[in-house]
Amino acid sequence: MAPATSPIRSVDGGVEIDAWVVPGSSRPGVDGLHDGAVRVRVASPPEGGKANREAARLLAAAAGGRRGTVGKGASSRRKVVLVAGVDAAGAAAALRRSGVPV
């Protein structure tokens, strides 16, 4: 069995987090894993970048970072979110406190 890989990677100034975004949710928030990525439910619709901005904001807050931006996957449910101001260990600890088993 291959070792599980973390959805969190260190980069200059912060971390990259693999995310699976579920737009139009009635319960926005970060709530677990989906296929090796952190699942982020957002209330915003997937139009005009609204869901991307909300997902980046929610994920940055849950990871303990200052701000988040979508780095890859802007038109896909699977995204890479760049979170500034936190290291990989700090982001993983903050997400575990939010109930995400990373």
C-alpha cells in the first residue's frame, strides 16, 4: 500500500493546498477530504470567480493563513489554493482542529 500524500505542500511565503470545491452549498465551510484533497463547501455559485474567492477565503481562514488565492484549477472543482502566512505544519494543525484529517 502506497503512503498517503498530504494535500499540503510548502512554498515560498506559505503553502499550497489541494482543494475540492463544492459550490452552491447550504453549509459553507471546510469539512473533510475528497480524493486526497481538502473539501471546501461554498455558498457562492461557480460564476464570475465568486466560488473561487469564497473557497480561497474559507480555506485560508481554516488553515490559519492571512489570505488565499486560487493558483491552479480556476474552472475546475479540483483546485490548488495558495495560502500565505503559514507553514505546512501550522496549516495541517489548524485544519485538524477544524476537523479535517490531514
